[in-house]
Amino acid sequence: MKVDVYKRPDSDGLFSYLVIPHEKPLPQEVTNTDWQMHEQDVNFERDGKRHFTLQAEDAYKQIGEKGYAITHINERARDGAT
């Protein structure tokens, strides 16, 4: 699946990631936060690996349910720790 990846700073130097199918707009419920484009047109595969702090299967499930996937609070990462 091709996706666009957004990133935002959280507290304590941690970052969250938002993954949206490529070329889809930001969902209305997240447009009032500080999401910044991180990478575009990224291959996001169901390979059992972690992508941008997101577990692949969990991300696919989130995308299927709400159209996007977002980092869980306990899975945020320091900058550069993707």
C-alpha cells in the first residue's frame, strides 16, 4: 500500500505518526493538530515489521476502520527513532 506519512511533536521529545493512503486528504478530526508532512508515497507493507512506530497489522486495521492509522500513546518515539 502506498501511504503518506505525517509526524507531530508530542511532549517529552516524543513524536507520533499518522499514516494515510497516498494522496488522500488529512481527516477532519486531525486537521486541528500540528501534523507535518514527513514522507510521501511510501511503501507500507504487511510484513510484520514496525513502520514509523506503527505495527503493520494494527495500521492496516486502523486504516480499514477509520481511513488512517495513528501511533498509540505508548508507542511514540524520539525524533529519528522510526
